[in-house]
Amino acid sequence: AAPAGTGIIAGGPMRAVFEALGIHDVVAKSVGSSNPHNMIKATFAALDQVASPRSVAMRRGKKVSDILGKKAGEHADAKDA
């Protein structure tokens, strides 16, 4: 995930997929095929493999804050700014 305010930094078909799904902040790069159909398939395959911070934390036996690298309350302060 990209930091808030980054925008969509992705080329062609990937940008269209992210915009259609309402994803606002992402950085993506395609390596290999530049065929639009294959890029869209690869984008959806990658999105299908995304794990939530909670599931990653559970799998690693850590706290969600350890995974996100944020201290408690830090996220709330960022929204107010």
C-alpha cells in the first residue's frame, strides 16, 4: 500500500482497474507482458493475493501495530492533520 495522498501511480490498464475499484493510493509496475489483457489478469491475480494486516499479524504471531509500523494513536492523529 502506498502512503495516503500518493495517488495512482500505474500504467494503462492497471490504472483503469484501480480507478474502477476505487483504490486511491497505489504504486504498481508491470514486468514482462505489456499486453493489456494479460496486465488486467495479472492485476486481479495480485489483488486476489493481498492479505489484511490482521491476517498477516496472526500468521506471524505479532500485533497489527507491529505489522503496520505505527504506534497506538498515531493513525488517528494523521487523519486530523
